[in-house]
Amino acid sequence: MENPTPPSTNPLTRRGLIKASLATGAGLVLSRPATLFGQTPSSDLNIGIIGVGAQGRILLDAMANIPGLRFQAVCDIWPFAQTFAKNRLKKAGHDVRTYVDYEDMLAKEKDLDAVIVATPDFWHAPHTVGCLKAGKHVYCEKMMSNTVEGARSMVAAARESGKLLQIGHQRRSNPRYLFALENLIRKQKLCGRLTAANAQWNRAVSEDIGWPKNYELPDDVLKKYGYRDMQQFRNWRWYRDLSGGPISDLGAHQIDIFNWFFGTGPHSVLAGGGADYYKREWYDNVMCIFDYHTPEGTARAFYQVLTTTSSGGGYFETFMGDQATIKISENPKLTKVYREANAPEWDDLIAKNYLVVDKAGGGGSEQKVDVRETAALVSYDIPVTLDKALHQPHLENFFHAIRGSAKLNCDGAHAFASEAAIFKVNDAVEAQKMLFYTPEDFQA
């Protein structure tokens, strides 16, 4: 298994962002047991994980480099995934028990401190609510759920249980994103007035995911857990009752960054898309425009997700202002800052190591251009690197919060306020008209 708004009423405007340390350390290999990190056994956190498909394995790899974790339980309905995770964790020095049903795991694993949920979207709410009610802290992959109601139930369960709920929008713990937002945009006002943003995530044509024939699940097991057959089990992202489609799977990451950097949710969304290439339930392409009402005025953000081409230069978010543009990505090669000709000089920022000149492709050459053109802008790099797995800082933040040494960078309530913008995109595609948000849309 895998998965106009007044500032005073929008949770996204609350000042609760915790600055993450920019210091990074070399990662350790998976084969090193967590108990070798100088932690006493009593300081270890007991961890269970539900869902060890593709995303679950990515999280396992990231957690292998985090000290003080003791894995005790793995839950997945597919024996193939169970065996893979059990063997991988055994090599890392963890003796885990395996479960098919999460309720069985919670009933028997009484001393779990936290559970990682990496199941398909439609299972996120049941799994998260169940774990929270059982007294476990939860790290759940995004989207929170495939329905607004499911997402709201997760926030309610976290409040009622008093346990922590972190949602896997991992860019919120990425030191490069934190540095760009806190230092360049907010502190230095580098962009001036933000007027627009755009982002994309394009993927090449892909076939349906197959499976080893000797690991087919029985029909009764599939139906018990909400799947019609093995094909749907392995390709759940394409089905309307199991997921939110590509705008949820891919777009959720970057639309979350729009909301985070603008500091508010959108006022409206206009979207188009369709199932134009594949014979699948969900749209294979979506393009949308959000209007944001910020204290400085209206800003618009454009987003596209295509699943029929990898063209377009990768996945990134670009924030444009009247003095500078910041293009940022989890891929450091795609992260650039461009200065407008009318902006104040940046010599002091370079001296402070806030920016470095991009000597390889800096633009701004003396080559003459047509009077109707704008000369190429000089580009700069953000001197903040991440030498850890992409999800590791966000997971570390979660575990630090459990130990009381940090606050969550993306708790359930803030994640819901951000994801509310995403839920309405598919509705806008279907309605073929602009849809508007209300303050209540962002409140869990």
C-alpha cells in the first residue's frame, strides 16, 4: 500500500513557522543500526509504519539516517511489501513484527510512540484517526485525505487526543525553502511586492504498475480493503474514490508552497483539464489559476501538472515580484534568484552570503537586444544545501517535536488550511468556471 479570505480568519496567516537549523550532516547508510548513534535505549522512540509501498519505502530510507528510532511493527495488506520492509529493517538492526490489519497492530503494539502512515489517500483518515485515538503521534503523507470530511476528521482527532499530527509536505522543513521565505522574501523583502507565481510538475507517459503474479491478493482481501482488483490496488492514484488524481498527488506539494509563501489561502480558482490521453478516471492534465488577496494587493498563481510529458524543465515553484524573482525547487540545480534592473544593488547580500553570483549562467551579458526586449537578468544562487534525503528534515522535525525540542512545521490544522485550496481544483475543472473560497473552507 502506498497515497476573499480575511487574514484574521485564515489559519494560514498565523505566525507559527519554526526556523529549522541550516546545519546539515552526512547521512548514514541503511545497514547501520539506529542504536549506534550514541542514544541510550530509554531515549529511543518506538515506531510503527502503515503502508510500505513506494512512498513508504522512501520514508523508511529517510528514517534510516535518523538516530534514536526503534522500529517495532510494519503493517501492509500485501505480503510482498511486508517482506520487503521486514528484510530491509532487519539489515538495519530492527526486529519488526508484521501485520495485515492496522487495528490488530494497534491492539498488540501498546508501546508504540508514533506511527508513520504512507497508505493510499482514501485510507489516510481511518488510519490516522485510529492511531491518534490509540494514543500515538502520527506522521501522515499528503494529501491528508481524498475528501474534505476525511481531512477534517484527522484534525479533530489530533485535537481530541492531544497527540501530534504532522502532514508530509516535506518542503516546509527543507532548509533552502525556509531560508528563501524567512530571509530573502520576509526579512530582506528581496522580491519587492510579490505579484505572481507559477509552478509545474510534469511526468512522462507511464504504463499501469504491474505486480508479481505469485503475489496476487485474493479477491476477498482486496474487497475488504476497498479495491476492486489487483490492477486498482496497484494503480489507485487513477481512481476517483481512492485519490484526488494528479492535482492531489503532484500538485499538492507546490500549491501548498503558494499558500505558504503568500501567507494566505486563495480567493478563487479557475481550472481546466481532462482525461485526454489515458483511459483512466482522473484527469491526466490540469491547469489552474489562483487569485490571492495579500496585504500588498492581488497576486495570481498559475499551476500545471501534466502526466504525458517530462518536458518543461522539472518541478519547481517561481515567485515573481517587481524587484526580483525566486525560482525554487527541491532540486538545487533548478533554484535561482533573478534581480530586476530597477532593484537596489545586492552587494551587501552577497557579502553576508545570502546570495552568490551564478558564474556559470549569470546572464546579464553586454550583448545588445532589440529595444522591445528586456535584457537577460543576472542570476544568483541560494547558498543553502541539503545533503540529506529530501524527506529526512521533515521527519526529524516530527521526532524532535515528540521529544519536546521543536514545534511541528506542518501540523494538521495548518496542512488542512493549505490543502483546502487543492480540494476545490477538481471541482473547478468539472464546473468549467471560476470557483470562490470562503473563510470556512480553510477552517478544520
